[in-house]
Amino acid sequence: MALIVQKYGGTSVGSVERIQTVARRIQRTAQNGNQVVVIVSAMGKTTDTLVNLAQEITPNPSRREMDMLLSTGEQVSIALMSMALQEIGQAAISLTGAQVGIITEAEHSRARILSIKPHRIERHLDLGEVVVVAGFQGISKLDDLEITTLGRGGSDTSAVAIAASLKASCCEIYTDVPGILTTDPRLVPDAQLMDEITSDEMLELASLGAKVLHPRAVEIARNYGIPLVVRSSWSDAPGTRVISPIPKPRSLDGLELTKAVDGVEFDRNQAKIALIRVPDRPGIAARLFGEIAHQQVDVDLIIQSIHEGNSNDISLTVFNDVLVKAKAVCEAISISFRNQPENKDEAEVMVDNQVAKIAIAGAGMIGRPGIAAKMFRILADEGINIEMIATSEVKVSCVIAQENCDRAIKALCQGFNVELSSTSISDRVIEMSPPVRGVALDNKQAQIALCHVQDRPGMAAKIFSVLAEKNISVATIIQSQRCRIVGGMPTRDIAFTVAQTDVPAAQKALETLSMHFKEMIVDPDIAKVS
């Protein structure tokens, strides 16, 4: 007998007819000999309706009262779902987040789960009942009984957290799409369904805008090894399996308060190639990397700097054993980029084979401002200058001088209290996995470029620390390779993206550092495709 957790979103329970359809699916699962726990969201647009009601009363409702209000939406759903199950002869009981012992931080509207006391769920399961739980909510302390909500994606998070606390066989996320698609079907009608995807890949897609699963839910599944399945509420198709690595033993206390960084990674077998002053026009990067691929050269990091005039810089790292071939390709193609082939001031190739790559990795970095800033501060305190920065949702990589690699490893391991390890390799490899798993679009980003930032240890730490202090999350970070002398000081440009809504606060925070850079340029309307 398996214990299965099922979660149904707002569209799946958006009407009485849909609730009845879902109830029959739940009953079939129970009749197959399984114990079933069901987590449901508020019906349809209920949450939006409640928010609008609050706005009619006051434009600035307190977060505590909003939690009291919004938590009622899920309570309607669980009661109706339990009634629907009982009506067709399936024993069931509805329970709120507080009643099942979901204990959270004392942070209204965006609380993280600290622990779950599943004893009451287990008691009802032993009685043969389906337990229907309100997602999205919990209580801050058993003595205060303050109702809290988990923020966007809270029902996904509730479902996977309950699955972890019960050591469930799997957690099934039911939605209005057939599973996880390669991209948004509203933009690309022929988007393909994926049979399997790793939790690390899903974390990247979820953090970059794929809305089928919330990153917090994927992070919990990854940390506790919970098998996830994303399926359609309206068919029996198998959907998409999210495969997690075998986890290290982990306490269920502080369930969502895991370390932001799981490990420190490094690679001394790296060389850096920079193409300086290449033309800034469509097709240049495709031409360059197309030729590199044709020569069977694997590229690790790729960074394109912000443009200056009609040119910009493209930097990449390769393994040392292919450096000669990669350099030859870059030098040959750089000549074709020049208006005058002999004029090296137009497009120039620079090579450094005395570099190393150091990285911090961890799913817990998602949505936690300040992790990159802490890494930069640790390196600055060791007097280590950063030559390149590359970021993803779950990793921050820096290229540094090779002679500083050992000191950087030791300092980062101590600073983040982690071991030297790799966290991105699943214990199970999906056969025939394609090089690209999916495409995500985020069109709510803005780019901020700081020009002529003083090129010395500690500057990146200063910049991203002031943003973290204002709780501003930074996505893509780019540091230019072109170095200019301004007032006798070497300088580089640093650009990064933030949410469009965070631009005013970011500008105000960065103005406190204006003595360290020459100009701030904001592009408030860009899109990020990953």
C-alpha cells in the first residue's frame, strides 16, 4: 500500500462540476489500495476576488489581516471536496493548515515552513479516510495560533512539504496542462511534453518563469528525495516525472530553512579567451560559437558585456587542452569582424591560461538576496580579484587567478560552512537526455549597468550587499572584460538584472556608492530568455 499526496490547483477545483470530477479521481486512487492525502488551492479566481474586496476597504491592508482573509479561500475548497468525496461513498475529512500542524515563520504573506506535525493526518489515514488539506497556509507558533500564508506557489509548497513529512511514495501535482512542457504553450502552440526532467533542471526552469511548479516546492522535493509527478487533472496520461537525487539524511525541523549553499566547486583546468570590441549586431555570437562548435570545442562559461557604441566584448572559458584550437578559431573569426583586417583596435583576442573557476551551488539560493554578495565579500577579504562572473538560479561562478584557487576554496567552504563537493549531478542519469530541456521567458526584468566601476577586490561585494540589504534579488550578473583607466584607476563595467518593480529601490540604494562608478544606466524594459 502506497501513500500518495495529490495537489489540485485553482482551475482544477474551479467549479462544483470540476470538484466532483476530481473527487472521482481521488476515489479511484484510494480504491487501488493507496492512502491518499489531498491538498487543494482556492477555487478559480477566489484569491483575486478576496484581494479586490480588501482593496475596496483600504488600499493598504495589513499583511496579518490579508492572511486571515486569503486563508478562507482554501477552507471553502477543502470543505466542498470532502463533501464531494463523502457523497460518492469515500470516507474523507477536511483539515486546515493549522489542524495538520504546519508550523511556519512568523512572517505574514510569505512565511517559510519550519516543521509539520503529521500525527493527525496519520491518525485519519489509519481510519481509512482521505485527508483533504488546505494548501497555502499554516500557523506561526502553536501557542500564538497566528494564521500565516506561504506566498505565491504556496499550495505546491504545502503539498511537497507534507509528502516529505509523511515519507510519501510520491507527490502528484495536478494542473490544467498535461505536464511540464518545453516552453509556454501560449507562446509556442507546439511545445513538447517532457517525460522526465531532473530536479535541478526543473529548479532552473521554475525560477526562470515556468509556472507549472514553484521553485520552493522543487527545492523541498530535491532536498528530501520526494518523487514528483506533474499531470493533467482531466486525463489519465502519465505526465512528467521530476527526478531527484538520493538525498543526504536531513532533519524535518527547519524544513524550508536549509542552507542556501550546498557545496563549493572548482576547476583549475580552465583558460579564458576574450574577444574585445566585436561588432554589436545580431548574428555575431551565433557565428562565433557556431564555428567553435564546428571545431568540436566545448565551451564552459560565456559572458557578453554591455555594449559600448557599436561594439561589445564576448568572453568564454574552455579547458586548457583545447585552448590552442579555441584561440585559433577566435583569432581567425575576429579578423573577419574588422572593417580593416590589419586594424587590431577593432576586434582583438586576449588569452589567459592561468585562471581557475570557483563556484558556490545550492537550490537554497533561489529567492534569497545576499548570497552572491557574501561570496564576493569572502573573496574580497582574501584580497582575491574577480575576473569573470556568471550566474544561474542555483549557482554563482567566478573566474579568478589560478594562484588564488586554494585560498578561495578554503575561505568559501569556511564562510558558507560547507564541504568541497558537487551538488548538481543526479545519481540517476536520464537516458538520451537532450542538450536543451526547455525554454523559459521572463519579460518582467530590467537591466542596470554601472559603468567604470573601480576594478579592485571588494567592489562587487559592496554593490550587491547594498541591494541585498534592501531585499532586492539579482538575476544575471555580467562583468566586462574591457579594462579602462579612469583617474589613474583601472575600471570595468558591471551589469545585472532585477525585477522591474525593484528598479526604483535599486537605483536609490546604488546611489550611495556613486563615488565608485562613473555612470548608472537603466534599461527598464528587457526580456530574459533561457
